[in-house]
Amino acid sequence: MDLILAADLKSGSIVHGKSGRRDEYRPVQTPLASTAEPIRYLQEIRPRYLYIADLDRITGVGSHDPIIPALVNEVKTLYLDRGCRSPDDMLNCPNVVNIIGTETAGSDLSVFSEGFLSVDMKDGVVVPEGTDPVQTLKVAGDYSFDGCILLDIGGVGTRRGLDSHFLERCRVAYPGVLFWGGGVASMKDLMLLETCGFDGAIIATALHTGAIPVEMIRGGRLC
């Protein structure tokens, strides 16, 4: 199972927050890096895989597009959520996998022919439609996405752990590549995701607190 470092971008810095309350996000402080400046931050942590959410672009107040090529140079693959609202918003850049989040993509997902679908969740339902995530995954299997991410926005930064029954239902619902992000608290949670058949886990808080060894994010694999 792949391990992907999560890094949210806001106002030119890597930021860290909790439960999706973006107005409260602040530059990240971690023993693994001496700075929240994006390029130096990556150079110090040295992840193999990176997930970036450009919060400025998602919320419509700016963009970090100019620094994305430099960030790509620091990792093998960059999974990028830049608030796609149509296929025209997808960034054409080597080693970048575009993420289409339900938060911004609109109701007609059939217009997208590539990238990963991010099933964005809060309080157990898909944002913004309020639908069942399991049903959304079933529908996603009929489209042309390269994979899906289940992103528990409400679980970000909480380390509240995972629900094995829900994970199993989600894995059965979608036959393709499936990642999880949000609320991963420990190695036990990573082992649970692997046991349930997930292909990747997107992590941040558990890494910064030392619950998950930094060597694993550098290798990009659960081992």
C-alpha cells in the first residue's frame, strides 16, 4: 500500500489544520522540517508521493500554479487537487495526477475522462450533495477515473481513527484504485486500510506526531 504525504497550500505556505476549518489553518509546525516554505519543506521531509490541496484555488481566492512544477521535481508523483470545476481546470504537467473533488466538480462527473475522483466527506456524507459515500463510489465505477480517494475532511488533523465496517463497504463498492485520507491515527489504522484492500493512505498529522515513522513516507510504502 502506498503512503502519500498530505500538504495543504494556503497563501504560499504549507498549512495544517483540523476538521476542515480552513479559516483556522496556520503554517505547519513539525519536528520533521524547519520551515513551512513548500520547496524546502519537501526537501527536508523527502516524501516519495505527495498530495497537494491548493486551498486558495479551491476557495477561489488565488492559485499556487507557479510553484507546482518545482514541487513535482521533489517527488515521484504529485496528486493535485486545485479545485477542478471542469476538465479545462486540469493541470497538464508530467508526474501530476489531477484530483477532481466532489466539493468543486459539480453534479455531472461524466465530463471528466481522467484523474482521480476525491469523494469529499463531512459528517459521513459527500460534500456538497449530502449523499452516501458508498453509493458515490458505486457510481464512480461507471466513469473514466483512474482511481478514487475517500477524503474525510472532518477527520483531517483529528487522529480519531477509522471504522473498519465502513472501509469494507467502500472497498466492495469501487473496483479500481482506492486511497483513503483523513483521521489516520496510527500504524494500526494503516494496517487496517491494507487489510481492507486499500491501495494508498494519505497522511500528515500522524507523521508529524511520530505515530508513523518518517522512513515510511520517504519510501512511499507501508512496510
